[in-house]
Amino acid sequence: MVVAGNQKIALIACVRKIIVILNSILRDGIMWQAPQA
């Protein structure tokens, strides 16, 4: 049970990390497109 809980916590941390990276990519993409528009 403890191992499963740790794996779940690690999975959630990885997902959050990916979400943050995707958000930063989208933000940078918008910033890069703004001067062109």
C-alpha cells in the first residue's frame, strides 16, 4: 500500500511537471506569435 501510494505521488508529480512545461511552451508560443501578428 505504501509503495503504491508513493508511485501515485510520483505519477502526479510527473503529470504536474509535464503540465507546467506544456503551459510554458504555450505561453512562449503566444509570446513569439504576438510580434508577428
